[in-house]
Amino acid sequence: MAEKTVLNWQVGWSDSADEAPARMVPAQVPGAVQLDWARAEGWGDHTYGENWRQYGWMEDKYWTYRARIEPTLLSAEERLIFVSLGIDYSFRVLLNGEELLRQEGMFTPVELDVTDAAGAGGTLEIIVDPAPKRTTAPHDRSQAAHSCKPAVSYGWDWHPRLVTLGIWDETYLTSIPSHRLTEAEVIYTLSEDLTTASLTLTACLGAPADGELAWVVRDPNGEEVLRRTVPISAADRGIATDRAELARLMLWWPHDQGEQPLYTSEVMWLPSDLALATDIRVQRIGFRRVRLVMHEGAWREPSTFPKSRSHPPTTLEINGRRVFGKGTNWVHPDIFPGRFDREMYSALLQLAKDAHMNLLRVWGGGVVNKKSFFELCDEMGLMVWQEFPLACNLYPDDPAYLSVLDRESRSIVRRLRGHASLVLWCGGNELFNAWSGMTDQSLPLRLLNANCLELDSGTPFLMTSPLDGMGHGHYMFRYSETKDVLQAMIEADNTAYTEFGMPAPAPAELIRRFIPEAEWFPPRPGTSWESHHAFKALSDNMWLMEDHLEHYFGPSDSLEQLVERGQLLQSVGYTAIYEEARRQKPKCAMALNWCYNEPWPAAANNSIVCWPAVPKPGYYAVQAACRPVLASARIPRFDWREGEWFEPELWLLNDSTNALPPGSIEAWLRLPDGTRRLLMRWEHEGAGAGENSRGPTARFRMPAIGSGRMQLQLEATGHPEWNSLYTLLLKGAEDRAPARQLLNLQEEAME
Amino acid sequence: MAEKTVLNWQVGWSDSADEAPARMVPAQVPGAVQLDWARAEGWGDHTYGENWRQYGWMEDKYWTYRARIEPTLLSAEERLIFVSLGIDYSFRVLLNGEELLRQEGMFTPVELDVTDAAGAGGTLEIIVDPAPKRTTAPHDRSQAAHSCKPAVSYGWDWHPRLVTLGIWDETYLTSIPSHRLTEAEVIYTLSEDLTTASLTLTACLGAPADGELAWVVRDPNGEEVLRRTVPISAADRGIATDRAELARLMLWWPHDQGEQPLYTSEVMWLPSDLALATDIRVQRIGFRRVRLVMHEGAWREPSTFPKSRSHPPTTLEINGRRVFGKGTNWVHPDIFPGRFDREMYSALLQLAKDAHMNLLRVWGGGVVNKKSFFELCDEMGLMVWQEFPLACNLYPDDPAYLSVLDRESRSIVRRLRGHASLVLWCGGNELFNAWSGMTDQSLPLRLLNANCLELDSGTPFLMTSPLDGMGHGHYMFRYSETKDVLQAMIEADNTAYTEFGMPAPAPAELIRRFIPEAEWFPPRPGTSWESHHAFKALSDNMWLMEDHLEHYFGPSDSLEQLVERGQLLQSVGYTAIYEEARRQKPKCAMALNWCYNEPWPAAANNSIVCWPAVPKPGYYAVQAACRPVLASARIPRFDWREGEWFEPELWLLNDSTNALPPGSIEAWLRLPDGTRRLLMRWEHEGAGAGENSRGPTARFRMPAIGSGRMQLQLEATGHPEWNSLYTLLLKGAEDRAPARQLLNLQEEAME
């Protein structure tokens, strides 16, 4: 395997494609032109205060990267190749002023022969065009509607307007033999009983030659379980295929269902002509079968005439076992994809796994992650729902757009299809909702379906989320004057909750790092709080939602108090949604909150992990709600009044692969005055593997002991790890909040 | 254009593939082996009584067609070619005992070079395999679930078990020059304003040669509107493409929306070597743009959170204008596709057009029709919804099946995509319902979507019907003890009614022709009545449904009386459904009854046209309900009692392209005693083009004048062609039918 030489890049901007930059500054690659320029100018961190506003002008410039290729000694057999795994977004590559490539799209790798420059050296230039913008579109995400540029950087309710440009993935120079292996990919299908894999190896040489391939497969312990010699010949244009069976398979599972055994396939190229160089390709394989199946009972609905169809399937079946998809929506871990790296991914993915999540929906507003993301997911047993870069826009049936989407989507599928963790393809986000206006007839989505079928037919494909039966939202605690999220979720009846939010402020100590001191408290619109999404994000009160906090708790006196209250509501809300979604199993098959992380420090957001990887209290609430086994209570409201009947329904939730034995669960209520009442003791009969058990409903009259927080405490005898706590409010008769008008539930709020 | 020689075929059967038939009989081609054998044996007509039972054994035999190719004089440039447009279903073709082709699938044409037989002559054999049957399947339609054989002949509730086999479409021998045109197809796209077509001609020679193509397009009046000379060369492998623009287009419309101008494209091949033969290809083109779009208001639903998606689009938009799809489900016009011909199609299609229908759903249980069907639809302005041969089965993700489906579907799309009438592709019938068990993830449907996208991206594609929001069924007058079809339809809320049935007996004089005299009256199960679907079709009482007739009318004394009553209920029911579907426009976009015609004489059926092309009274009721403009009444029940308040709501329905001026409509009730009461006069304000107008609701107390039929009569002043009649029942207080148990509404009934 050849060495990779990272070039010394400089970057500068100009107003037109023909004009050379007036000034060049050092460039970090991978990275972004914005980061390079800010570094050269000595700007303050873009995450602080209003600093992000300095970057606005850059999206409309032409940016030229320039690097010197030094003279390189090559053998007659060698070629000098320039490789870039990703350049954001539309660009030309020039060698000594001559154009080698013009490309639109950041997901199709660049591989260019620059051997001409090996002798005397040469100058490589990458000229990046201004960010694509649909003509006549307003200054928002809809500017991205006619390109494959991820829409998020055009501004979202949790992302500032900062349209990234530049080299965003690994980029280097390398010298390689002409007759190397350019491809050596193993595809498999599993036997119906899942014990045997049929492997198909397809290999290809850069230039036809005679020789053979030594193909070895090792099991996760390094033991050789397959060895084949595959002849390859110039007569067959240097293309070879081979098929083999692999028995006694160890299957890859999501981490909450089993192990993650990873096999290794090595293909070594052994030319007959000993003067030619050998080459080797290594691929890691986790064997699993993925299906998206109907939930139990789905075919019984609808039951009336005129009869429509049953809801489409949303239940993941891995290796023949139905797996509840418990997880979250993954967004950019940083504004700049050029900064995404294994370390950043690792910290966030480990937190997700620690929270018992098994499924990440990688939202279509952002980029398709780098290689290390998928390697980590393979290793950690995290399933990935991968969307293509379409979100909340009307992507057109236009031939020019379709041709870019065709190439980009093929590049994406080819790159990711070998990963065990990749369990679901999806066209993109909310494309069938009013604010996007696409339908099943939209050619971009029919094209993505066709490409996924052709290149990766073993992985299910959704055109978008939500589909019929699935639900997105809502994103707040109080749905109306009379209904909070606890009740709303009990009334909901969806097959999968693939987005639901619950906002909370960031911890006060973080807020103090990116909001200027003069603005700390009280938070006000028109300050850095607004830029950091506390106000006017989706609507005026989002995402700080002080009106909700005041409704329950009255005015806050300090930043700490405000934050604590907001974070409490997030914890209570997310607990309610995740647990109710699990109680609705098997009709419900997924619970994925919006959103997991964030690309920069939001003052308030639906995320449970602050940028870069700091858990909010809500994270721990989600972690508790996602435990494989827990005692759970269906509680129809957060705030209670004296004299009301409190009737929590008890459940034993089990997503584990074990059957649970009979036992007992006690429900205690700790009242605001510190006293603790035993509401009931449930002698449960256990639960089957992966099955919930529904228990009795307690009944207790709220006493007149004043106002304050109280706790419902569920205690599982002998299993303290199943215990659960629910914080609730008790209000005395005197403590009536003023009536308020109905909260705005307009769908515009979701845009 | 070469002459077509029809061969003299004989046919015989054997028990195995290797065995020769013991006896050969004359074969009619196209036809079916069953018809040939029955003719040779002198059997009675298969449509009479129980005669169809004689045919059962034939489906499991090997059938050998044999014909002699006589010595043929060919020039050096000529090849002798055997062509068959369709052989049902799996077969081999042999020349002098040597296998030339093995094929599974009846929709991919056969074209074989048999030049070897030109000199001395030869023997051509087609050995047709037994009908495909999924192993372990019961003796029903599910035997067809692993093949592309249309499922209907395995038995349906209106089709006897009679699995056709043999040569079913045009089949001949022809001598052709090697360098002829094998392809010359024009594809077009229309400009956004629909005034200009961009034409792309793709032409191909059977063997590469130099020369040119003279390409001429003529408008519907025969005027030349385009002439191009396109060079073609052996160097380009005899393949040429050309592009041209055609302005001032006359657009093709469905017959109720405008004219059907058909252009002609002629491509003449003019070789440079004058020794080579010229060739010509002619194609007819109707220019139109088809889209499937969301109905008005669709994006506002759903309005609540968690938010799912809006219903998928079902509104046809032709040339930018939304067109209500008013029509029917087309099934086989005969048991034997080999007998389908232009005359048979023409009679049925003219009746459909005369009934103001503009859309035919060609149901996936049957074959894809022959060329003349689509030529007639192009000429008559009838739109075609074409399904692939999948119906009510779980078609598998199996590679063997997928490869046949891939080839067959490509053949189908290539053959039909040039027809203006073809406005909708669909995967097949009721595939997303319980009795089929397929989903959006099923690979056969993803494959069909991909193939339609690749080969005909301008035509919308549905995976199946019904989709979410669409409705199928029910298929009877009384939905329950308390609800009839009139009320059920008012409560229905679908985006398209793409199947709904209402059974009626055939006319008595027809019944007497195919039911033996001894069985005429009263009809009984276990007789020919049952074979001809009067009993035990979907359930015991279907399709004669005497219990419904008795409920309203008491026992019938004669065949004539029974038939009259059943036909009345069909007329009343279909009137109610079509008109209510139209009243629900624009949310509702289609009304297609189940079914239009039938493949043989059914004693009772949901069809409105008896085999071969005899309208029932229900046909005329549908014709009235489908008039472009009519006065209509929303009536919530068929039978009324004295003292009840009768409250019909008046409407003016307008599917025409004209705005209607203000006017008046009178509602009269003609009571059983012959008296006629004016209920109200509605001074309406007219209606916009293609828009309905909802009027007032009358209110009238049913008088105590005994029992009998009555009529609501709507009379539009100055527009007698808009008048409508509704037959209803009035029952006196003494005339109470016995209470009955709830009718069986189980979904099994739909299978």
C-alpha cells in the first residue's frame, strides 16, 4: 500500500472564476475555507457571541486552493495520483493551469492522474465555486433545493447561517503501480437459516495483467476460515469474480442484542510478471440480515370498507429477530464537516451506546459521515439509518439535478454498503410534508430507490420520514392549554416516533462561555441568545420557551434557576415519550428523539448532548428510559392539584433478549412535604424476551399539603437497576396559574 | 415492410417434456391449446353449464405446437425470421429438433433467425410447459405467486378455473433484409408551457451499414411539420440519434377534455449501397403531459402532532389540467387472451366511452392487452391505468422470479410507452393488503418502480392499489343491518375509489343461454348457477345475494322478477357511489367500479357489461352518473318508512371544461301512488369549469300511503340532459322485514 503525501496547501478568494486570489493564506486540509481565513485574520472563535456573522460574505466567493507538487521519483510502472475523498461543493481541479476535472458534488471522491507533474513538479489548484443557490430562492435552506449540498448550513433553527466550502475529507498525493487492485469487494447473501454466507468477490486491476488473487477470509479471532486462489488475466480485462460459501457464521448484532463479530477479507494481487508490484485490499465484514417488516397486528388494519392499505412497515428485523429501534437523530457534530474526525465521532457514539441507544437516524440535512463514523458503529453495534442529502425542500424533477444526485448517491451507496451497521437507506427528511411538497412520484426519490435497489438490495429503503403511520414532533412540553406531552403521547398511535423534541437550555457554565457576560441574565431576544437559538428559532418563544417554564414554576430569578427548570421539563418530557413509545410496542417500533447532538453551542435546543459532547441532564433521563429492562409508569399529566385522583398505570418494559421471572414492583409517592406513601405493590408475572408486561393502575387522591415537586418512585424488589423515578408537580388550590391562550400548534412551527 | 406468413400449426399434448404427442390436431394461432383440443374433440361451448370442467387436466400437460417451414427463396441480403408476439407461458422453440430458445414469460416477444430452414424447409416446434404452479400452494390463485403468469385463470370469484396455455398473440414467419431498421423510436418531452415538444429519435440497424435516415413528422391532418436527414454509419455500429423541436403543438386530451390529435413519425432507411433494401418505421404520437398531483387541500392534512405524512397523490393532471378519473376496472373480455382482437376491444371500449368514462384500470390479475387495445384507446381518448401481472399474492424477493419479472416488465414498458392513452403504471392489485402481504420493501415492486423510471420516467407509477387514502370495496348493497351503500359512501373519505362493486344478475334471456333449463328457477347452489358465480363466489350468498333482494322486496316468483330486482339494486348502488365520489371532488379524484366487463357469462357479477358486450341496466345508470354535467342528490338511504323525514341534498356536478350559468333545478318526488310532489326549487348560481356546486337540502315527511317504489326526479330548467332520477322504496308501517343478523363484513370476503 502506497504512502500518502499530504500537500502544503494555501487558499485565497476572488470575486470571479477567472481572477486569481489577491492573497493566499495557509490552509488546513481537510478543513474549510472559512476556518483558514478566520485563522489568518485572527478572528475570535466562531462559536462565541455573534462572531459567526463575520463569515457571511465568504459563501459567495471563488476559493482557490493551491499546492506545489514536488518532483517525485517514479518507476516506469508507477503513476502519481491525486486523491481527495471530498471537496465541498462545486469545483475544478487544475494542474499547471490545465483543467483536469470539473465536478459538482462533495460525496464523489476525486482520483486524478498527475504523473505529468512527477518529473519537474507542478502546481495543483482546486477552484471552489461559490455555494450553490437556487435562483429566486429566499436567503434560507431553500437555496439548497436544486443541489446535493446539505441544506443545514444555509441556516436552521439550531444552526447559524454559515455555508461551508472547501476540502472536507482526506486528501493526498500517492504513487501507485499501474497494475494495482482498484477494486476488491466482497458482497454476501445469507442462507434462510442464517448459518451460511454466499460470498461474491469482484476484483479489478487498474491495468489488465495476468496473475492471481490470493483471497483469505479470517474470522473475528484471526483464524483463517476461507482461502481461495482466483486466476485473473489480461484477456478478461483484469476483472475477476469468485464465489465461495462460508458456514458456521457468527452473526453481527446491535449491541443490545448480541455481539459484533467482524470478519476480515484480504485480497492479495500476485502478478505473474514478478517485475510488477503486488497489492492488497482489506475489508471488514459483519454478517447480518436486515428486513423492515410489518408489526404484529398490522394486517388487521384498516378493518372497514372502503378498505385502504395497512401502514407501511417500520419494524427492524435483524437476523430474524424484531428489534425495537431506540435511539436518536444525529446531526452535524460541528458546523464544519472538515473537522469531523474519529475522536469527535467516538466521544458522541460512546455516549449514545452508554444511553442504551441502538439506532441513529443520520438526518438528511447534513453530510454523509466519514469512514471512521461507520467503522465505529460497526464495532459498537450501533445501527445507522442513513439519509441522502435532501431535507425540507422541493428537490426538482430537473435533469441537471437528477444527474448530480445519481452520481452522488451511487458514490454514497458504494462507499457504505459494506458496513454491518448500515441498516436503512432513506431519501431524506420530511419530504412528503407540506413544507417540502415532494411525493412518491418525485423523480429524485424514485431514482434513489432505484439506485439503492441496484447497488444494495439487501438494505431496506424509505423514501422519507415520516411515512404514513410514522410521526414527527411535537417539539415542546405543552401541546395546548389543557394537554401536556405526557397525555399527548398516550393519545398518539404511531408505528414509529422518528422525531420528537423537548427543548432545554444548555448548562449555565457552558452558556457563560459563549454568551457575552452583559447578556447573561435575563435572556433577551436580539442578543447572542437569539443567535444561539434561544429565541425566534421556530417561533418567537423557541427554544428557551420561558412561557412554559413560567406556567409551571413562575418567573426565574437567576440563570441557574432558569436552566434547572428547563432541563427538568426536558428530562420529564423525554422520559414520557421514550417510555410511552416503548409501551406501545409492538405497534410502535422506533423511538428517536430530535435531536441527539448539535453543531455548535446552542443556548437552548432539543439536543440532549451539548456541543461538542457534554450531556445535559436530559441525556441521563433518556439513558434511564432506554434501559433494556425497567419499571415504568403511564402518567397522564405533569402537574396535579389537591383533590385530584392520581392514577399511574404500571408496566414492566423489556427490550432485552431475556425472559424476566415473576417478582414485585412497589409504587411510592414522595410528596412535597417529604412524606412517602406506598401507592401499591404489583406482583408481576414477569415478561417474555423482548415483551412488555402491563400491570395494574394505582389510585390515590392528591392531598392538600401545599405546592411543590413530588416524585413517583417505582422500586423493583431485588432489581434496583429497574427502578424508576418520575418528577411531578403538586399545586395547592391557591396556586393557580393564569389562563393562557392556546399554544401555537401551526405546522409552520415545524419548518 | 416484409410480408408475414402465417404457418399451418398443429398441436398435441404429452405427459413429459421428452415425449412426443400421441395425436396432433389443427391449431388456431393465436388461440389456446384448450380451444384447439376442444374443437378437435367436438366439445360443447365452454361457456355453457359445467362444460368448463372438461378442461382441468390440460393445465398439467406439455403441449407441442408443430408447423412446417416450406423452402423459401431468399436473397443473400435476407434472413428468415420467426416472430411471435406472445406465447403463454413457459416454452422452448426448436427448429428441426434443435433448441433455439427457452423462455419463461408471455409478454416478451420472440424473434428467432430460422434462415437455416429456408433452403430445404424445416420443422418448427414450440413446446409449452405445464402451467406454472408454486409448490405447496393450494389449488387457487396463489399457485401463480412465483411467476409472471396472470393469476386470474387459476380461478377467481368471476372466472372459472381454466388455466390458459399456448400462442396468444400474432405469430408469423417473415423474410427481412439484414440491414433493416430494427428500431426507430421517438421519445418526447414537452416544454413547461406545453407548446413545444423536444423529440429524440433513436434508430438502429439490424446490421451496421452506411446511409441516412429520412425522418418526417406529419401533423394529424397529414401536413409535414418536420423533415430531417440523419446520417447513419457502420462506424457508429448502425446506431443513430437525432433531436428536433416541434412547436405549435396540438395536444392529446382524454375525450371528455378535448381532441385526440395523433401525429405520425416516419423513419425511412436509405442505404448508401443501393443494393441494400430500404425500410420504413411508422409511429403514431399523441403529445400530452401526465402528472399525478396532490388534491387541493391535501397538504393541510394531517394537522396534528405527532405529524405523519399527507396522503399520496391520486389526482391525474393532463396537460396542466386536473381531470377527475371516471371509469372502471377492465378485466379479460374472454377467458382466452388468444381470442382478444380489435373487434372485441372496440365494442367494449366504445361502450365505455359512451358511458362518459375516461379512465380504465387494467387490473393486474389479467394480461397486458394487445396492440389494438392501446391504438383504440389513443384514438378514443380513453386513459389507461396499466398494471403489471401481479394480483392478490405474495410475489417473492426470489432472484429467479425477479429476473423473469425484470425482462417481462421491460418488454411491457417498451411496448406501451409510446401510447398517449397510457397515463399510469401500477405494480398490481391489492398487494399491500393482508391477503397479499407485500410491502413497499418488496423487491418486485421496487424493481418495477426502477424499470418504469428508467424506461418511461414521464409516466407516474404506483406500487399498488389501494395506497394510503385510496379505497377498495365494498361489493354489496347492504353494509350492515342499519347501513346501506348510500350512507356508507357519504361517510367514506377516500382520495380515490379505485374499486367498488355492486352485483347484479345477468339478463334472464342471457341466463337461459348458458344455464341448463332444468336449473333456471329457482337458482340453487351446486348447479351451474354456482359455477357461473351466483353462489359461493366470495361468500355463500355472493353474487346473487338473494338475501339482500328478499330484505327489500320479499321472495321472487320468477327468474324475470329476481333479475329485475337485482339489477335495480345494482343501478341504485352504482348511481350512489359514482355520484357521491364526484361530490367528494377535489379530495376524491377517481371513481372506478369493479368491474366493467367479464370473461365469460356470469349468472351474477359486479360487472355492468355482460360477456361478450351486453350492457346491464346498471351500465345505463353508470352512464347517467358519469355525464359531464348533472343534477345530483345526496340521499342517505334506499328504503324509507312513512313518517320519516326525507332530506336529499341537491348538487350540480360539473366535470366539463365549461363554466355553467345560473339556473334552476326542481326536485320532485313521485310517490308509489303515482302522485308527484314538488319538494323544492333551487335557484343555483352555476358552477366553474370542472367545479361542483352544492345546493340546499329539501325536507319532506314521508306520507302514509302504503308501500312501493318511488322516484326522486331532478329537473334542470332548460337542460333536460342534466335531469336525474333516483328510484327509492317506501314502506308502510305494516310492512316490516324481519330483523337479520349483521352482514358478514370480514375482510376474508374480499380475497
